[in-house]
Amino acid sequence: MSNFTTISYKENELNKELAKVFAALLEKKTVDAVLAPCRQANGTIMQTLITDPAQTAAVDPFAPIAPVSSAKIASSLTAKPSGKKIALVMRPCEIRALIELVKLKQANLDDTLLIGIDCFGRFENQDFYSLREQGLTAESFIKAAQGGTTATKDQDIIEACATCEHPTAANADIRLCLIGADAGTFAVEAATGKGEKAFSDMGLSSSTAPGKRAEAVKSLTAARQEAFKQKMNEYREKINSFQALEENMAKCINCYNCRVACPVCYCKECVFVTDTFRHDSEQFVGWAQQKGSLKMPTDTVFYHLTRMTHIGNFCVGCGQCTSACPNDINLTMAFKAAAKVSQERFGYEAGRSVDEAQPLTVFHHDELVEVTGQMK
Amino acid sequence: MTEKKEIGRVLVVGAGISGIKAALELAETGYKVLLADASPHIGGILAKLDHQFPTDHCGICRMLPIVGREYASQFCMRKSLYHDNIEILPFTEVTAVSGDAGKFSVELRKKPAYIDPAKCNGMGECIKVCPMEVEDGFNHELTKRKAVYQMVPHNLPNMLRIDRDACSGCTEQPCLEVCPNGAIDFTQEEQSETRQVHAIILAAGAKLWDENVEDAKSYAVSPDVVTALAFERLISPSGTYDGVIHRPSDGKAAKRIAWIQCMGSRNRRLGRDYCSSICCMFALKEAVLAKEKGGPDTETTIFYMDMRTFGKDHYRYFEKAVAKGVRLIRCRVQQVYADPDGSLQIRYFDPDSNEFKVETFDLTVLSTGQAPFAEQQRFAEILNLEVNEQKLLPTDELSKVRLRKPGVFLCGSFMGLTEISEAVSSGIAAAGEASKLLASLDVLKVNDEAELSNKSTNADTEAAKLEIVFSKGFTDKEGEQLDAALLTKALTAHHSVTKVHVLASLHSEAGLAAFAELVNRAEGNRLLIGAAKPFLYQTKLQKIAEQAGFHPSLVKVFDISAALGRKDSPDSFTARLIQETRAHIDRLRFTPALQFDSLPANQTALVVGGGIVGMYSALSLAERGAAVHLIDRAEKLGGYAGNQVSATLDGLKPISIAQDLAHRIADTGRITVHLGSEILSSGGQAGQYRTQIREQDGRILSLEHGAAILATGNQKSPTTAYHYDESDRVMTQTEFGKALRADDIDLSKMKEVVMIQCVDSRDKEAREYCSRICCMGALHNALLIKEKKPEVRVFVLYRDMMSYGPYERYYTEARRKGVIFVSYSLDNKPQVELKNRRPVVSFRDPILDAELEITADWLILATGIEKDEGNDKLAETFGVPLNQDGFFAEADSKWRPVEFHKSGCYAVGVANAPMTLREAIMQAEAAAQKASVFLSGKEIPLAREVSTVHDSLCIRCQQCIPVCPYNARSFDADSNRIVVNGAACQACGLCAATCRNGAAEVRGWNDKQMLAMIDAQFMDCRIPTTA
């Protein structure tokens, strides 16, 4: 049974109430540090590692922006044990990515307290800042989203979020709940033993889930699943041949921003910057001679397809790749559409459970017979 | 100057599974092997089998060497085999042997094939034009073949031969005309030669009865009654299977198939008082496969007497077969008759209803067993020995592989029918015995002479300059000739290609000479050779190129028939070959000059378990010059059998054997015995393990050793069944035997003894396996009672009497002496009550169809063999797996029966599975032989192509560790690195495929090479159409 505490906030005081929760975690020594999105002096919102309870005042976790995936930050904070306990305030997709990183031994949850937020989606960075100029706040966004609208006059949340099937955070120890919450309230949910412990440390009272929550989560998820299906089909119809894929990715300039932004692309040094792809002039000219002409830079579609085979089975569909692309290539839908098929084929879902082995890391005698042709 | 010593040589007679294994083992050790087979092919019976249980796949290639794999072929062994140190002599018989151990002179007679294998390209043009057609013996007359034919359809290269009995010698001789290489030679004659060898291994296999054996003849009423071996051809694509199991008579689908067991075996009247051991599992496997291949509507029925599933995991396979719907009926079939509509009627006595029944089948398979083999008698005469009662050659009391003639060993079904795992163990053990003999002689090993140093080269730093050599002695299927001029022009256009040569042939002697001359004046630094089906002669080419100064890893041979075979391509054959070659050029120009690493090998071994098998292992290792630490937690050597069992059914005396072995151990001076000791931890890898033990006095020792043999035995199986713990009249078979032999049992009042077999065994809720020795124990005790007091009534309540192989005669003898055998089933177990402290046993006799009640003086329970309690901890300490029953799980139950995937660790005897003492001793010998490679005291050279880790790229995600099928990779927390055991790595490439950024790489197969190859294949090439 999960434990919930409902907390009310006055207008423009959501962050103040949230800050109290985080400060309590620090004061009660439940954790030594809290990682959460905070307003910076220059107004930007970035992930911030807080140890001083007073500094929790700057938190703004529900601001609909995610300049980097906090899974990557969580990885650098936990891969090697520091002996310090850290609360990580993360979006559902970021936690799902973190789960995959744990399986890849790039993160460790032993000394963490995962705090997952309900997520209505996020805007592209520039969109968010221009909307904020026009008065957008986390609270105004939440209010609109709870009413079913995420779009403003000019902008909407990114496609990855609009087609996200996981608006609540599975695998979190504590959830900050807004879906189905009454106006002016949010709920704190203890979802695991660790969460319960933190709950009692903070002296929060226990109650049941907000009445409308279950229904609201269900309907939001259903709507987004439907949107995903539709967008995926549109994408598949459009990109229905290798040529279409090549044209779609023709703008790629090999900047590799997408893999830097990708939370589950975890290599120290990408194979595409190793000697394997450092061709000599002889090679380029040889190719050009054989084909008659050669588009440069080379290895662009190859790069994306390689990345897809490398991480497609643990892609969580967070949308960071598209956000990072300077040439507006819709990588997210390419990856989400491919990941959907390959993960389903293995009965796998990225981020669902730490205990589920990643596809192709375990060997089953009789699997994929339609591919291997292995016949008795 | 001393005379140059010669390299040790062994003749292996018979190239079936055990012969091949013995040959490979000796070749791996560094001795030269002559592998002779009377038939034209290798593989023996298994050449005909596509599937083996328990995997229902084929796994012969798992026998190939793990260490020293570069010297052997690395492809399907049903196709062919190559090893630097093995000379295969097909079609060759041994006609005489003279001399003694260490100095034999053997006469070999080779039959002609009428086709020169050095010239034949295997493309089979002659087959197409041959006018003569006869029945194909390989397919048991199910198909036809020509007078010139491929002896084994799946062999590579296709070895062809002319059957002169079938050949009409027609005047046109179209075969001679059509052969492009002049390979056909009708003048060939039988050839004899004398060879000198130091030891001989007999592995000539066995002979199986055909359907004409006396007790089967009356069943063979139609072509649809076939032998089990012929059935293998009915379910093989190289036989008649094409998605349908066709019955031979009219080709209709066989949907109802019956097996009749024990054909030619277990028949005292015909003088065959033995069980053929393998037919029960063979039939179960065939029935399972019949369902898979014939479709789910295929009905399979096995008529049997006892279902002898005594081997490791056999009982579980039996359960699987039953679960899949294989029907088992315990009876002797009375009659098979052919119906006018072509179906077969089988009349049998149904034990359930106690009446005769007749059922209709489409196909009947006779499980024909072991036939007396003329070769046994022939070799007895050649070696001046006498065959025993079972018409087999006489062997040493303890060792099944040591013939009663020094220097001659035997293995496989030449010892009596064996299943694959025993054939493999015995092959290794025989090779082990032979190599011990050779080690005691003044002979060399191949690698004693070879220089173990790496060749330096600057080819790596220079620009790649490729020379390419082709052979053109063939045409494609449409007769298109290779356009040498076009080929040369197109390829020399590549910037890395220095020169292209096209030779007439590469595999004939003249071709090799021309090749040698050419490479000696070559200017390039890399050599690419395109030849047709080069599997067997590519090593020769490689060696010649190496001698000419090329670095071994910069010489690549590829098969140009791959380009021939691409029939879908609209391009000309030459164009296809150009494209294919470009891919190989691009791969080779990025190939690094690989050096080999070596692994230091300690000369000390560790043996865990001081029972008979552990002692035997230790002695065998010591005989090879190794120092041995022998550890047991007990305070006395001997283990269970060596301290408790005075005699076995087949006449062994375990207690005195143990005493003898203990004396020999004391005498060697090479074996340190640690009694009352415990193993604490173990680390390291093959060649250099380090294990901590605590001795009896509490002292902790750290032992360094190259290999470890786990020889934990069994322990007494506890039971509470049938009031065992409530009455002194209820005993186990072992307790009873011991008391009986010690005269502790009062026979004067003994009238009735009841024995219950399979107590807590072969049952889902209990030990789900057969303990293999309990039936023999029961027979042993029953016979002893009958000997001491014939009037005692002895009842043996059994499920299946597992008196397999030669033990059958004791079962017969017991019945002859009046022991009463009554079968029971799992759903109708005997009931026991204690009345006046005496056990009263009630059970149903299925033959009398009556319930019986016996008040027994003694109730004897066969409680089976339980794994040793220490196995769990040992498995954890050494990092090796256990099976679900708590016995050690070997690398492969058939093909690597004493090894683990973890190299340098072995398990033998009851540590693996319940088995008899002689079987366990054979495993001990096999494990000692396997271990010896890591105990040489020298450096073990590793293969050049092994997997490696680029630490600077590696992110330690450790994904490569679980995917490695050879357990070659591990994470070393101390150095924070992934480490690779080069001896275990087989370069399969799974680690490299798993690693996302190329940190895991198989040397010689790097991404750059592979991508270049793929590019060349897929690039829209502009291939000129004319020179």
C-alpha cells in the first residue's frame, strides 16, 4: 500500500512548499544532498546539487524544461560510490533511462533516493524561455495541463512528451503527484521501503491517494498512447524506404550532439570518433571513383543506424536527441518507432525494471527462430 | 653429435567419434597421428546422424581443440577434419602388426577410389554423365546413386569415388571426358605400405545388426520395416526427408510409427546375453524427432522391455519424450504383418488390459543392437589375443581402455556399444594412456622442435601491398570459364594491389610447386589466395607462404566457389568473383600482423577428493611428471567405495584397489596428500590457479597449480521410505551387502527377502535421475544369497532393470537361479507395513495380474546415489556450475564430458553423475589427459586471433562477460579492468558484437576490416565487362 500526503499551496507558492519537502530531507539527514532543477541567478533552469537546506528555495522541478537529461548527471553522481546519500529529483523518462544505466553498470541506486515527478511534458529550451517572457510559470503550465491543454498560442510541448506513454514515475521511491490533484494541491507518495523511511523521517502523515488520481493517470496515458500510435504511423508512412530515411537524415552534419544528449548512449568514446571511421584520402577517393560521386560528410545515416542498433533496445523516448539536433532532424520518432518494435519482440520495456535483463545479454536456446532459421 | 630424435607417432584405427577424439587429443598434445578408417569417410555411424540427444542438434564440432585451435580446421566436422598433426587415411585397413609397445610396425592396405583426390575439384561433373545407377548404401538403400558418387553427401570437399562393382566400364567413358582435371584413374590399384608407430589405438567401432538378424527377421515383412540407423536417413535432408517422413514402400507420409526394442540383443537363446546400451535413448530421440519432423499429428509408440535411461540426464529426456506424447508399451511384440493396403499391423500383448491387441502403423523401426564384429576377432588374431565371452577384446581389470597387450589401447564402441559421451571420454582416455607411454619413450613432440617466437615484421607500418593468387581449374555450373585477363585488369586497378597471378591449379602437387615458386619471388607484403573449396589444403598454402617470408596473419585464403554459387546474380562469374575479391582485398589491407601471446603453465595439479577416482587421477597426473596436491576432508583415503565396498558385481574389489592406489601414491613421491583438509578459496586462471586450503592442524596453505580435477564422490542417500528408520529388518542395499559378506546376517532362518529398487529415485518429487548402480547392487546381493542358500525366495521389485551392456548376463543368471523379478510403476508403488517388527510387502504382479503380500525377513532398499554435500561450496569456489541434481555440469554432456567451460578445471566420476567404478576411472584418465596441457611447466602458446580489450575505450559496462560462451572474460575489480583468458577464448566474436564502441575486439577481425569488407560488397561497383 502506498502512502500519500496531500500538501496545499497558495498561488505562486508551489516551489516554496516543494522546497520545504527537500529541505526536510536534508535537515533530517535522510540524504546528504538533493539534485533538483533550480532557477539560476541568470534565470535559466538547470539541475543543481544542493547540500544547504536554505538553498532549496531555488527549486523549480515542475518547470516544463529539461536542458539535459538528469539520468546522465545521476550516472556521474552514483557510478562510483561516494558514501553520500543523494536524493535525485527526476522526470519519469529520466528515471527510466537511469534504470537502463544501472543495468549497464554506469549508475548505482544503493545510496540514492529517487524522487519522481508527475510529468505533463516539456518545451524545447528556447520555446520555454520565450513563453516565460510571456508569463508562463510551472504553476500556470500545470493548471492548463490538468485541464487538458499543454499548447499555448504558438508552442506546444515536444512530440516526445506528447506521445509519452509514461507520465508517472515507475521505480521512484517517492513520487510528487500532480495528475488528478485538486487545484492548489500536490501529493507526496512513498512508493518503496526507502520512500516510507524518508516519509517517516520527514514526519509526513499518511493518507490514501487523491481520489481522482488513478482515473486521471489512466486517461492521460491513454490519450498519449493514442497520440503515439498516430504519430508513429505518420512517421512510418513518410519514412517507408531506405531512400526516404536517407533524405530525412540528409541534413546531418556529424556533430554527434544527439549522442551527447542521449541519456543511454553511454560509451566513453563513441566508435564514430575512433580510427575505425577515420578514413584516409585514398579511401574517400576510392569510394568516389567506384560510385562516381560521394556525398560528404560520409557515414551519416550509418551513424544513426549504428546508434539505433546500439541503444534502440534501451531507448526511453525522452526526446533529447531531437532537442539537441541543430538541423531539426526528427530523431525521436525514428528511435521510438524502431524501439517499440524491437523491445516488444524481446518482451522488454526500457526502464521498466532493474531486474529485467537487457535484450541480447541473455541467451535462450529457442529464441528468434524466425530470424536465426535455427531448425531442429 | 647425438642422433636426431623422432617425433612420437600413434596409429588410430577407426575414424568414428572416439577415434577422431583420440587423434585430436594426441595431435593437440603434439604427437603425429595416422588416422585410418576402412570406410571412405570419417565420422563412423555419426556421419549418418543429423541429431543427437539431449539437445536434438548436432555438436560434433565441439570436440575440436580449444587450446591450439589454430592447428586444426574450425568448421563443421561432419564436412571434414584437418589437423596439422593428423594424417587421415580413408579406405585403409590394418592387415598386420608386429613389434612391441613403443616400436610397432603396422601393415596398411589402401583400397583404390579410382579418383585422385589431389586432382578432383569435387564439382561432380562426372556424376552427371555417369549412366549407371545403383542403390545408395549410405542411405540404407532408400535412395539411388551413380557408379561414381559422393561417399558422404555433406562432405567438403566432396570426396568422390568410383564403385567398380557398379561401374560398367562403358566404352564411351563420359566421366573421363568431362573431368577438367584428369582426376579419374581406372588404373589405380590396392596399395600396401608399412609404417612405424609407437602406440596403437583401436577405435574401429561396432557393427549393428540389420533387419535380417534372427529375432527381427520375422518382423521385416515390408520395406517399411527399417532399422534405427535407416530411420536417421528418413529424417535427414541428405536422406529422403523433405519436410515429410516418407515411408520407403510408396513414399507416403509416415504418421504412425512404432519402434521395437532389443532387436538382436538381450537374447540368451541366440547367445547374446548382453544389452546394447544405447538403443533405448536412440529410440526415444528418434520418437521425439519424428514428432518434430513429421508434424504434431505423428504418433509414436515404443515397444520395450526395460527403458534403460541410466546415463546423466537421460531420465529427464525420457520424461520430456513422454510429455511430448511418445507412447511406451512394455511388452515383446508378437508379430508384425503387412496389410494389403501397405500398412503394418503389430500384434502385441498389452500389459494394461492383459490381452492381445493389434494396431496399425505406417512404419516400424527395429532398434537393432550390437552384432559380433569380425574386426574384434581379426584384431585378436593380429595381436595374438583371444576375444572374451562377449566377443570383445580383453582389457585391463581397472582400465577399460587398456588392452591386455602393452602399447595397444582401445576406445569407443570397440569396447562394446557406447553412447557419445562415453565414446568421447574413452577416446581422450586412450589418447591419455598412449601419451603416457610416449612420454616414457625417448621421442619428441611436434612443438618441442617448433620455435615459439613471434616473427617480427614491418608490414604493419608499410603501405599494404597485396599479391593475389587464383587457381582457375574449374568452371561455374553453366560452364563459364574464368576470364583471367579481365580479373587481373579489374583487380590491379585497386590501389593496394601489386600483382595478380592466375595459376592452373593450387591443390595438385604441380600447382603447389608453382605456387611456391611464385610466392618466393613475390614483392608484396600481404598475400591473398582465391581457391575453390580450399578447406583441406589451405594450411599447406599458408605454410608455403610463411616459408617464403610472409607473416602468417597476412596470408589469407578464401573460397572462390562462394562467388560461383551466387546464382541469383545477373553478372558473369568473373564479375562476381571480382566483387568478392575486392571485399577480401579491403579486409586484408587493414589486417594487422598479429603476434601470439603465451600463457605460463605451472607444473602442479590439484585433485579434490581422495576416493578411488581421485587417487587414480592423481597417479595419472603424477605419471605425466606433474606434482599433485590430493585433498580430502576425510581423514583417510579411499572415499566411500574404497572403505565400504569389498566387491562389485563385475568382480572389482574397491577396498583392496584403494589400498593399492594409496601405496602407489606413497611410492611416487610426487603426490602430497592433505587429509582432513578444507578448501577455502580459489582464484587465477588455467595454468596458474592459486587455491587456499586449511589443513587438519589449522594451518593455511596457499597452493599454486595449473589445473584442478574435482573428484568428489557420493554419499549415502538418506531415506525414510518404507519404514527404513523404524526397523532393523529394513536396510539399504549397501548395508545389506556389507553385512552379508561379513556373515553378520543369520541365513539359517532366512526364507524371504524383498528388494525394492528406485527408492526415492526417478521421480518428480525425489531424485529425478537413475543412480545407475543400484540394479547391479541388487543383482549382486541376490546372487550372493542364492549362492549361500538357494532356497531363499528373493523378490526384486523394480521399475526398469538397468543391467545395461555386459551386466545383462547377471540379470539372466539371477533369473536362472530363481530370483523373482516383479515390475512396478510409479503410480502403483509397493506398500510396506510393519507387523511384529517384520516388514510385510504388498504389491501387484502384472504377469499373474494378482496382488501379492510377502512377509519378508529382510526388506532391502536401493536408495541410490546422492551428490556429495561439498559440491555446492566447491562449485562456488572454483566458479563452475552444477546441474539441477547437484552434480557438476560439464561443458557439454556429449562432446566435452569431463571439462568445464572454465578451462583448466575438470570433474570426474560421481562428481559428474552416478556411474560404475570402471566408467569413473576412465573419466579420471581422460581428465588427467585434458589437464596435462596446462601442466607442461612451459609457456602455452595461444592462438593469434583472440579477443582483447582496449582499456582506454572500455567503459566497464561488463556486457561482454555474460555473453561469452567460453567464460573467457571476467572483471577484475582490483585493476578495474576486463580481463580475457586467452586459452579459453575461441574468437567467436560475441564480445566484439556486444561492445558498442570497439573496446572488445577479436584481433584480426576489427571493425575497420569488417566495414571495409562490407563496403566493397555493397558498393555499387563499376566492374568492367571486358579486359
